[in-house]
Amino acid sequence: MFIESNEWKRLADSKHVRGYHKKLVLIKKNIYKNPEEFSFLKFSNNKEIFNNLKKFKKKFENINKFLLIGTGGSSLGTKALISIYNKFNIEFLENLDPNTVNQYFKNNKNNSFGIFVVSKSGETLEVLGLFDIILSKLKTNLNLSNRIIIITDNTESSLRKIAIKNNIVVLDHDESIGGRFSCFSLTSLLPLYLLGVNSIKLKNLADKCFRKNLASNNVASNISISIMAHIINEKKYVGHVFLVYIDSFINIGQWYKQLWNESLGKNGTGLHLISASGAMDQHSQLQMWLDGPKNLIFTIVIPRKRYKDIKIRNKNKLLPTYLKDKKIGELLNIMGE
């Protein structure tokens, strides 16, 4: 996440920031030389991944609705990217709430959907429990081998044993990539591709952007990261509010929360990442943010331009005049600013 940080500069001592900046430049140079050691940037197996995308796209060409069973890193990255692309032909089962599971079956009585089951370890409690219920409900109605794909580590896990016993396709989760970093691996690229997103193009673009950022001396980005490093280690602030004014970015916030908290909550240091949505959370949390303890920092995400914005017409002349001909996206941006 690369952000404009003018408001943060006053929170950090410039001497310390310069020290972190020097360290960051060296780290980026080392990663650029050996990108495969930083698994999130891995691209050496792109050809293998892309071949699998095309293979299973053909196999699942008659299926246009999907269910993904996974939790944490096995679902959040996929969910975030799918939200951006506005794909609505997939549902997620991530939690062991019986009401949610029963509602899913109530809404999907014809069983005409494909299933992704994702667990890096193959032992995730939620995934094993939910998948067992799905199998019990659907086994007599589905040709499992033609409708289910499991992605998990190449180990003798419970999930892999279930797959073998039921003749279900299993693809290996890249063992070098942690779950929360797996959104640009097969774990997310395959569901996206089957849903109609050109995730081959997406992966190539991501690879290009990663390498470009590592190679360039992006001063603004480097300063932002260096300031954040100082803020975290100083331990004066306890939370980082990530506030988005784009509904399709709400799931980005959920994924970012996992990336941030699992990566930076180490050895008694770190800031709690708090994801929030504008303008809804202005009505529920703004009082605390403005007049409560001064122990939070903020990242506010507002789009430069709204796609297909909509005007308020006030045809009945009952609304305040200041709303006439205002666009709702424009108003949302103003609230964020």
C-alpha cells in the first residue's frame, strides 16, 4: 500500500526516518536481486499456473456459479480481488455458523455449482468441517470429480485424504507461499479465471509492478514506509485505521487487516489495523476518532474519479437545495475529505 504521507511526517522524527529509509533501500535492492526468496513476488512458475488456469477453464466451462470453502488467507485475497471486479457468481463459506450454512443450502437447492476448497495445511478446522457437510449434502447429487477442486499443500493431510478417497482433483498449494500472501498464486488466480477475470493478465501486471517498484527509487513510497516503521517501533500509537470510501474496497480492508496484523504483530510491537468503511463509520466511530484518545493514525482511501456517478435530481423539490444536481459519489468523496 503506497500512500501520500504529508500528514504523517509531523508524527515522526526526521533523523530516525532517514535511518529507516537507508535500511529500506538496501532491503529493496536485495529483494530485487533475489525476488524468488520473497514468495509474494514469485513468478518462475507462471507458465505452470497459466496452463492450469486454461485447463480447468475448459473443464468447468458449463459451470457459471461457484462456492469457495476457505478461511483467512485462503479466502480473503480472493474475495478482495473479486469485489474489485464486481463478480457476483461466487459465494463463500468461511465460518462455522450453522445459520449461514443452512441459508446457503436454502438458496442453492439445485446444486448446480462448482466448488473450490482451499486450505494450505489441509487441516484447517473450519474448512474440514464445512467441506464434510457439503459432501454429506451433495454426494448423491453431484459428480464430485467434475465439480470440485481442492488446493492444499502436498502432504498427507486430512483434506488430501478426503480428496483421494472421493476421486477429487487436488492441486498443490505453493509450499513457499503463506496463505495470506497467496492471492497472486493459483489459490486466487484459478477462481478468478473461472469466474471470467483475465487473471493471467492480472498476474503479469502484478509481477511488472512489483519489479518496477523494487527497481525504482520511489522517494514518496519509501518515506511513507520509513515513517510507518518509526511509528510502529516508537509504540506511541496503538492503532491504524484503514478507512475506505469505496464499497468494493471493503473486502480489500479485510484482507489488508490480515496481511498487516499477522505480519507486523511481532515481539510486542505493531499497530492494530482497524478496517473501516466511509461514510458509514463516520456515523458510528467519528466521535471517538475526533474527540477520543489521540492514539490512532489513519489511511483514508478515496477514488480520484467515480465510475458512472449518479446525480440527485430532486424532482419533487423536497430536498435541501444544496443537494440538487449533486452526484452521490461526489458527496461521498467530500465526506471523506
